[in-house]
Amino acid sequence: MPKVILLILDGLGDRPVAELSGLTPLEAAATPNLDKLATQGICGLQNALGVGQRPGSDTSHLAILGYDPHLYYTGRGTIEVAGLGMRLEAGDVALRGNLGTVTDDLLVVDRRAGRISDTGPFVKDLDGLSFEGVTLHIKPGTGHRAGIILRGPSLSSHISDNDPHEVGVRIHEVKPLDDSAEAAFTARVANHLFTEAHRILKHHPLNQERVAQGKPPANYLLARGAGFYKKVETFQERYRLKACAIAGGGLYKGLGAFTGMDVLKVPGATGLANTDISAKFQAALEALGGAYDFAFVHVKATDAFGEDGDFLGKKSFIERLDQSAQILLNRPDLLVVVTGDHSTPCALKRHSGDPVPIMMVGEGVRTDQVTAFGERSCTQGGLGRLTGLMIMPEIINLLGLSPLIGN
Ligand code: ZN
């Protein structure tokens, strides 16, 4: 059975750009290797959440990996926290955290406390705070970030953020977002714990040092994106494929961890335009040469260029990726699947509902007439138009693992 490499180029899809002679960045880019794969494979278009739906990166990836976001997505917090290696239990509420700076009147001065580089010594003193049977678990993330779990009975993730998402305004009180007793209870407990955390941080000796050095104190735990954790069937339980995830960005490592994949550390995988794409491919191929059956490889910069409206940057990044993709050619031991999670057209500088090209290349795949990997060329492909949730069944079929329905 071939091993699968699923390469997701974030925000890959785009719209025609006048300055590129009416081509998209992917169409305008010189991509001999991706085009060769398209020629040898079967192509199509996909909308992760359905036609015209404008997905977030979290929901679109869940759908592509076969997890219906309507069932599994309750908020970004659970995914981010999983990415930090925090163990979630059923019933947990998880939030994304920042250490920020507030005045005595709780006005937000800096949401990142001067881009503090390590929250570890601060959050250590908050870990284990509890109130009315709910315990706060916290772990440092990169830079000013931290993962937060509220653990206890009768919690709800239908609560608002305390993070006002802007400076110069007061910290928000956490409010219940529905009429349930659980949401009211969770909001009340969260407010108490965040106030207690503020009291501890305010008097933290390291903050006195920071102030003496002219740095903004890390004196408030800002929280956002509450999600509720229900037990998730792992990728291996679901597909009988041992899977690994290779990504630079925290969300994507989190998506891997959330679906029970092993998240591999790859030096040089940054989640930025300077990422070492070849190192990622190499790591995936090594993993697939060993114990793993399935490698999810994520590349973020295509989306970042789209959000910046930088079509030349997007085009040249795709060209650089294409050079690294040469290693994926002529590999009968592999089923290579390449797609994006959504479109991020440079003209819009945000995600759109436009479909994204997809190709599947491997032994036995029914080829089509498509000879270039692009938004318009792939309209002619044999895969037609898929949704995200159709992708894993298609992969499973190509691996010969689809169960017979009927007899
Ligand atoms: Zn995305």
C-alpha cells in the first residue's frame, strides 16, 4: 500500500490579477514540478466547507482531514491548546491566552506585554489556581502566548473573551453567550480566576524587574477563543493510518495533535516565508519510510502573502515550493495529494469562498487531461468539485481501504 503525503498550501487559491496578465499567482508561477504531478495525477477543485462557504483555516483543515467541523469545532482554543502538547479531557474548556499589560484601571496598554519572549516564569505561578471546583491549567506558548484549560464539572465554552482585542479599552468581563446555567457558571468562575491571576501577576517579582528596566509588565492574562473538548476519535482509530503532522504554525501543529497525529519537530519549519520547505518534505518522506502511513504537511506563507495582497511574493513563494516539490516526483511508493485549505485572493486580502485546486498522484490513479496545477486548469480534472469531507474517502479508496457497502 502506498504511503500518503497530504500537502496543504494555506490560502493557495486566488483570483486573476491584472498585473499578472490576468493570471492567478499559482497560474503565473513557473511550476514545472507541480505541473508534472498534475499531468501524472487526477485533478479537481474543492471547497473545504462547501460551495461559496468562506472557511477559517481551522474548520477547513478539520474538514479536509475528515472531521466534520459542525461536530468537532467548538472554538479555536481546544486546537491551539492541543498544539502546545496540553492533554485535554472531555468537558474541558480551552482558551488561547496572551500575557498583556494593563493599567491600574484595567485599561489595556499592550496586548503582548512588549512582545515578551517567555511567559513561562509568570504562568507557572498561575497553574493550578482553582475556584468552586474549577482548576485553571496553563502552559506557556511561543512569545507572549499561553494555552489555558478550565477543568471541572458543568462547564460551557459559550463564554465571551476577556481580551478586548484592542488597546486603550478596559479588559472585558467574561459574559455567558447563552442562557444556560453552565455558561453563567463558567463566566463567573473565569472572571474570578482572571482577577486572581491579575493579582498574582501584578505583584510578581519579575514584573517589578521589568518595570525597573522600562519594560511593560506582563500583568494580565488575556483569554479568547473558548472551545469545549469532547473526546475526538484519533486519525489512526478512524482510518487505521498512523499519521504525523509537519507544520511551523501553532494552529496546524494543534490540528495534528487534536486529531491524534504525532507532531514532528522539523528544524527550519517556521510557518513563515523563510520556512525550509525541503526540510519539511524530507522529514515527511523519512517518516513515511518508517512507521508512518500518512504525513500531513502544512505550508503557511501562501496565505500570508494573500493577506498582504502581495501577488508577486505569493507567486515567487509558490515557485520556491515547486523546486522543493521535485522530490515528490516519480514516487510509486507514494500517494501525493496537494491542495489548499481555502483561497486567500490577493485582491481581497482575506479568505474567500472560491474553490481551491486539488490533485492526487499515485499508482492506479485515473489520470485526466490536466497538465498544469492551477485554479482554471483544474476545472477540467477528473475529480470534479469536491468538498473537504470528500477528500479522505477518496484517499482511502485510492489506498484500497474502502469498505464494501452491501455485498
Ligand atoms: Zn488557511
